Amino acid sequence: MRTRKSDYCCDMRGLFSFMVLWLLTKKSMYGSEIAEELKALRGDRPNPGTLYPALKELEKKKLVTSEREGNLRVYRITEKGRAGFEVVHDYFCRCFDDLFYEWEKKHTHKTTGSIR
């Protein structure tokens, strides 16, 4: 049985839409591209039953648009989505900046600068 990161700590589903929006701030993407980018970030590829409902919800909220290109659908962030992402990004950084700073400080050797 495969061990998932969430088995060790907490469920990261609350960040899923945030991560999708972040990817779409960089460029427009097909669903399969989004899944591959998320795999690179998270270590596992989201299944279609997670990704496409999230994209549909983001579209419903007018944070993302999509259109068909041949057999594929390309997703683009909207201006509303970009503005919303910026607000959530700032909030995320305010909430977690100290956590990351303290973790790095605790796990970095002072003499070498390397992570334990």
C-alpha cells in the first residue's frame, strides 16, 4: 500500500484550489498539464475526480475560464481569479511565513548552512 504525505500529518485539500490558481497565474494549461504540475509539487498526481470538479468550481466562481482546443480543454485564470489569488497569497504568507522561517532556522546547521 502506498503511503501518502497526508497520512503523516494533515490533509492538504484546502490548498488544492490555491495551487491550481497559482499554476494558472504562470500560464494557461490543459487539465493534464495541471495534473502533471501538481504531481511535481505534491509528489502524487491528483485523480480526475479531484481535479476536474475543482476546476469546474473555480469556473463557476468565475476565477477560471476554459475553452475547447481540439479534443482538449484549456484553462485560463481570469482577472477576478488573479485578484483573488493575490489576496489569498498575501494571507497565506502572513499566516505561514513565521512557520517556514522557524522550521528553516531549526533545521539548518549554523556552520554549513545545510539542512539536516
